[in-house]
Amino acid sequence: MSDPLPLPGALSSWMNASGFLGFTPPASSILTDRAGAFVTPAISKTPRSPARDRGLLEFPGGFLLHTGYPNEGFTKIIKQYAKKWSTLKVPVWPHLIARNGYECSQMVRALETLENIGAIEVSLPADAETSFVEEILQAALGELPLYISVPFLAAWQNWLDLFRLYTVSGIVLSAPRGDLILDDTIVSGRLYGPSLFPQLLEKIAAYQGCGIPLVAGSGIFSIEQGTMALQAGASAVQLDACLWQLSAPTSPSKS
């Protein structure tokens, strides 16, 4: 079975997940020969400092990562990277996090003026109110394809009608959130690793007929698993922590 046709704003069905290749792609990675787009780390309108209790905690089958989405803020990032993005061989998908519609609109309108921006990817928190979701969708809708990133184990299906109303180009099923305990303190963060793959596959199979393309954006730890996600109904695949490996494993047991 061949890969599905590329989504709007992409050259192929394979790309990186936000935050796992920096603000410009490396010269070589697992995705070098198949990347169809480059997704940036999270960008906020104003600078964000790293979380004070940031860290990486392992558990069987994966790890929890807590960072606080540190970045230098939209204006400084665009000044530093816009020219570099314009020369990449693949389109760029800036990944935005916004506190309100005004911030989102300002960033999206500015990105619409830049070269080689293929699409906008906007992150929604798992516990977002419906009114906030609609505010962000209204602000983000514009000239570029819009992809909404949601933790795939959250109740994002409750927002499907809004996603259809605002003609969202795709839903990125991103890393779910979870808690672990370190030194008697609960640490919250996003979960990564191959143990998530069966749940991701179940979610794709359950909602592939929702009328909006689904991007498998978490739990893919090998090219083989990415291919399985496409066969299950995903329209595209985003690789996350497996990009930290020097070579692509062919099965989960080799990841």
C-alpha cells in the first residue's frame, strides 16, 4: 500500500514532530530522504523561560518530558530564522502556542508574509474550553493551511464540529500528557515512546472517517510503525524522539 497523497503544505506524508529537530533541520536524520515538511519547536508571542522543574523521567516503554516550551518569542525567532527557512528544500510549518486569539492572529498574519511557510500548526491544550478553541480557530484561519495539534488521548473529538466549520486541514495527534513521581513530587509533562503506539493506532482507526485528515504525531518509533499508521488511516506521520537515534530502526524491538 502506497503512502497517501501529501497534505496541503507538505511534499510527502513524513515529517518531524514539533520540538525534535530544533529550529532548522540537521544535515542528516532518519527523515532526510523522505521529509515532506519541517515542523518548528513551539513558538509563543512573547518569550518563555524553561520550567523551573524541567526534566526527563523514564518509565517502561518511554519517558515523560517537561520543559515549559521555552523559546525566545515570535519576533526574535522570525528575525533569526525566517531567511534560513526560506532556503529549505521542504516547506516549514511553524508550531504556535497562543494565550488568546489576538496573539494567534498576530503571529499567523506575520507568517503569511514569509517565504516557504507551507502551513500553520497550532497547539491546543487538552483542557481547553470550547470558547477558547473557537477563538483560536477564528484567529488562525487565513491564507495558509491550518493544522491543529492536540494530545491524542484528550477528548479532542468533542471539537470536531468546530474543526469542520473552520475548515481545518488536519488534526495532529500529538503526545499525550501524564504524571510521574520524583522525590515525592508529582511531575507533569508529555509522554513519548513506543508504548504509546497501540493506543495511537486505535485512535486513528476509530476516527479515520471523521472527515478531517489525521496526522500520527506521537508514539511512532520506527519507519515500520509509521508505515503501519499510514495503513491504519493516518494521512501523515510525524516522528518525535526516534529522531534522536543515529539510524532508523526497522521494528519497535530495535528502537
